[in-house]
Amino acid sequence: MTHQSAAKSVKELLGDGLVRTEPHPSDGRKLLLHITDAGRARLQRERAQRAGWLGTAIRDTLTPDERRRLRDCVPLLTRLTARITER
């Protein structure tokens, strides 16, 4: 992500009241971002919506056996995600 696109995203989040800023305690050129209650609520809604879409797609697309096989993959995917986020 470029600095310009990050700045644009932050500006939109601020404008929507989803985050607030606080001066950095030791570097006056920087601001710390904090999620607001409205931001937290929106994040929860969007996560629930995505989970609903995914659940519906899984139920409508996969057979019961495929759903069991997918469920068995969750621990493997969790390990992979943990490894990727270690970087």
C-alpha cells in the first residue's frame, strides 16, 4: 500500500467517525490511530455479514462430505495463517 492510498483510507475512516487520532507521545510528526466504538460496531457487522455469505456459499455449494473435509482443513489453515502473520 502506498503512503498516498493509506492516507486516503485513514482520511475516509476519520470522516466516517470509525477511527480517532491522538498525537504520538514522542514524535510530533506522527499520529496514533484508535478505533472508535462506531468503528468497532461496523467491523463486527461487516465480519458477521462476510461470515454469513461464506456460510451460505458453503451450505449451497458443498456436499455434506465436502463440508466435513473442509472442516478438517481448518487446523491446517490456522497453522498456515499463523506462519504467514509471523513475518
